[in-house]
Amino acid sequence: MQTLTADVLVVGGGTGGTAAAISSARRGANTILVSEFSWLGGMLTSAGVSAPDGNELEAFQTGLWGKFLQELQQRQAGGLDNSWVSFFSYDPRVGAQIFAEWVQELPNLHWISGEVPLEVYCQDSCITGVRFSNFTVTAKITLDATELGDILALADVPYRWGWEFQSEWQEPSAPVEHNTLTAQYAVQAPTWVVVMQDFGADVAPEISSAPDYDASKFTEAWKNYGVEQFLNYGRLPDNRFMMNWPISGNDYGVKVERLITSKTAQNEFLQECLWHSQNFAYFIQSQIGRRYGLADVFGTGFAMHPYYRESRRLVGLNTVCEQDILPVSTGQVAALQPDSIAFGNYPNDHHYPGFEFPLAPKSLRWGGRWTGTPFTIPYGCLISATVDGLLVCEKNISVSHIANGATRLQPIVMGIGQAAGMAAALCVELTCQPRNLPVKILQQALLQDQVAIIPLFNLPPQHPDWIFWQTHYLDHPEKYPVDGNCACTLHQDMPSSLATFSGIFYKYDIQNYTITMNTPKQFRGDWILVTLRSHINHQLENYPNAAPIRVSGKINYAGKWLLVETIYI
């Protein structure tokens, strides 16, 4: 049994773990990353969710998340404007290659794949190492970046699993007591993503059904959408489709508690989850024809593992509750957490097949489309209330079951991972435990790495006063504006080199715009106008109704929208 030694050990190569390992190593810590799968990136790659949600606005594209999007834009043939569920959809193999290259560029980052943790070593309530099948790693700081919080279970670190009632934190959407929904689903349903492909003719290999095939489970899948819109939901480049569909689709949560009861029970659940997606793919092909079959992504078309929406959740120094992600009164942002180290803006979204679960609204319109209220993540939710030598950086942060529906998304988990990796490296530098690390030092280190930790709609990362305004609200959280806009001047880039479009602009109500296109001729008709850029959002808000307009941008056929990057006044 070989023993390896590191400053920082990251267990799990998913979205948060990959970001944490890169962040830790870039800071200078001797880092070991141990992953179960041969691809890094988790949700963004090996789990197949290559149409990520949240933190889509230009001002929110910072840190590793922003760099990842920039790399995708450069590498993905055909661009990222393919689906209507996301502004960024790509071949997951491209994402996996980006992460692999980032890791391989760092000489002080050692990546080992194909391993899972088997035992955790502790001394005086402090984690000191982790045993794998053929080796042990001892480290000053260990990060649990596993998909289901496995380190928490192995080390007997206090954690939560499942629902909390209103009596716990007075969350407005939490159930008052056990009901049919809570009895059937302990946590949100995972999805085993399958990637399908349009072969252009009826030549796709026939998909076989799996055990317990029942067509009635899927017959309502695209009832209210139509086949084309259904397929375009997760359209990828090269006529491929990410099938991660919640409506009579491939969400699967039957006895989902088996994921954490035993290895045998977990394997049973995983096999059923995979079969369910296989049956969904079989149903799709049987209904719309052999033109559509399994893509060559992942070899089989099926992701390497399920997309887990929920995990064991740490009992931390702070717990993010529903009130922390909801907008303040008369505002467009949630209350600022003074020890913020990351943020997200995704609407609160829960998946329970067969149930509609109403939640307190946190959506708003911005840039001509629906998005979510920005909220911040406090450093304390990465730190165990009782155990040292540990940080968490996946869906296992200290968060309520209700709030997890907003904190679980790919960009925010990536931001949490980057912050956790930076914190671990700083703890090594300062010879302190995570609970004793001054959060101001962590925040300043993140800002120096161009990681936004205060969400501001009108402060894009290239703004000349970016560092000033981020620091200003960290030092004066009481001044954080409730509309999410700081008092900076609007920043405009050089004119775009993208295609130009002309037509008549129409404004229907707040943040609801279209263009009746005149030129180019092939795009004549009505298109929705949207933007991710703050100064364009401001111009659209003030543009006169029924007036001629000329813009540059990108067409998205799936969403029938024009993504505007420049308005020519």
C-alpha cells in the first residue's frame, strides 16, 4: 500500500472538484486529485449535462467558469448557440479536453483516475488522509468533491439527507409535515443523460429496450412542445441532442434513498436508472423513426454516470436556506452574505417525477428573457461544524433541501470549487484550519484571480473599475444595491464583428422585445431579442417602440432568438 503525501487532497473529479484542484495548484499548493472517472468535469462533461444553466449573464462569467466558456467558444465548431435550455451547448468531449489540459499544465497537480475513497483517517476530530484501493493519501486539507458526499459518510462527519420541514428554518416552500411527495422522494431525482443523434436518414442502429419497458411512462413527453421543440431543448452541435428531459422523460427517483444505504442497493438503483434512460431512448426512436439513434459520444451514447441533483449535505458553520436565495423586498437580488465566496442566479428548480412542487418565486426578466435572482454563498457553508482538515465543494455544501434546488447548478458549483481550492491552499500557506482562515484574505485572493463574488448586473469582468466595485461592497455590504446595479458607468466594448441584422423593434412590456427582421432576407420574420450584456440591456430598455433597429449578434434557431451584442444607434 503506497502512501502519497500532499498539501491538498481533492476527492472527486466533478465540476467542483476539478475547479478546486486547479485553483489549489495554481495558488501553489502540492495537490492530488483523485477521480472515479476518466473524464474531469462531472456535470459539465462525464454526466453529459453539456447545456449548463445559470450564471449566463456577461457580468457573471468570471473565474474558471468564464475561462471555460471562453475556451468553449474558441474550440467548439459551430459555436454554442444550439439549444433553448441554455446559451451554451457543446460536445462534452470538448469540455473534458479543456479540463484535462488545464490539469496537465500544472506540475504540482497530480491526477489519479479510476479510484473511489474506501476509508478516511482522522486524528482528534481532524481528517488526515484517505485510503483508496492501492494507495493512501495523507494531506493537510482534504476536499470532499464526490457526487454524493462520500467522505462525509466515511468519516462520520455530521450531514443531512432529504427534506426539512418549515419548523426547521421557516422556509416558505418547505412542507409543514410528511406528505405523499416526501414519502416517495427523499431527495431530487437524478437523470442518466443520453445523447442522441439525427443521422439524416433512417439508418440509425436500432435501440433495444431494457427490462420493464413501459411506453406509458413516456407518452406525454413532448405533448405540449412538439417533437422539434422537444429535441431542440438540449440540441448540441453536429445534429446531436442532450436528452435530460424532466416531463415524462428520463428523471428517475424510485427508492432514491438506495444511493446511500449500501453499495449493493446503490448499484441496483444505478442499473434501474440507466435502464430507464435506455427505455426513454427506445421510446423516442420508436415514435419518431430510425433517423434518430444513439450518438457516438461516450461510446454508447449514455453518460458515464447519472446527473445527481442532490447529495448528502454537510452540517456546516452556516447553512444556506431558502430565504438566502430569494429576492429582498422590492429588489432584484437576494440579501448579500458578508462572507460571500461565490454566487449563482439560477431559479429554484426541483425534480420529482409525477409531482408538481410549487416554490416561492425567485425569477426575474433581464436582457429580454427570464433568469434568476442572484444570491451569494457564504464561506461557512463549506466548513464542518465539528471536523477539521476538511472542506466541501460539490452539492454537499451546508444547504437546505429546498435551497439546494438553486445552489446545485454547474456554474455555481464550479465557483464554489474554485473558492474551496483557494481556501485550502491558503490554509496550507497560513498553517491554519479552514474555520480559522480569515474570510477577507480568501475574498481578496479570489478577486485577484478575477473571480466575482458580489453579483452586479452592470459590472462585466472587463470593466475598468471592476476590482473597485467588488471590493467596495465587500467592505460596505450595507450599501449593496437592491436592484443589483452599482453606480458605475456603463462599459461598452469595441463594435462587434458578428453578423448584422436590421428590422423593426417592438417592446411589449418590461423586458419583452422582438424584431421583425427585414435583412438578411433568409431571416425575415419575428425573432425574440435577448442579450447577456448590461449596456445592451440598458439600450433595449430605452429603445423606442416600433422604430427601425440595426444590431449585430448571433441567431439561435432552437430558441428563435437573436442574441444581441451591439446596437447601432
